[in-house]
Amino acid sequence: MKLKGDFSADTNYSVGDVVRWENGDIFQLLKPCDAGTAPVNTLYWGKILKPIADVISMVIDYVATFAAQIPKNIDDDGIVLKGAEDAEYLITVDESGETPELEVTLIEDEEDGET
């Protein structure tokens, strides 16, 4: 799952990309489509259930707000956030494409392979 933020009609999304629609609903692209295909088109997009969508929306907002406060000259690999039961998540932004891409990766314990 790749969080892409708010939907843009000018962006070509890939299968698995997750966007926020103008009413706040969260959708994931299920199969390839042309740029401009709105997330409410259920031939291509699937709506993510409300509890999960709320979490994704909060992460998008949090990271966007937090990232805006970080000086652009920092060379860190990303931001590490602590989750429940000491889980850690690495948040990275790939700005190589036309739209910055937010990736969330669970960091596993290197000693025993557990999270």
C-alpha cells in the first residue's frame, strides 16, 4: 500500500496506491486506469472501510504536517514512529516521481525477527 495523499486528476496512479477523495473517504486503486479516473469509480477503485480509513487519513495528515516542519537539508532515511506494543514504523518519502510517495514500513527486531 502506497499512500499518495489527496486525489489529483493529473496523476497516473498505480495498483495499490491509496488516495483521499474530496469528501474525506479513502480509496485504493484495484486495477490500472487512466489519469483522472475518480476514486468513486468502483470499476477501478475500492473504498477502504471507515476505521482503517480514519487511521490512514490521520497518518497522511500527520506526516504532511511533520514533514513540512523538517528542514529540507536533513539526509535521514525517514521518520521513525512508535506504534502499539513498541512496534516501530519507518516513514519515508520518495520524491523521484511526479507525485511524492509516502511509504510506511514496519521495522522488525533484528535479533529475533519479531516486531
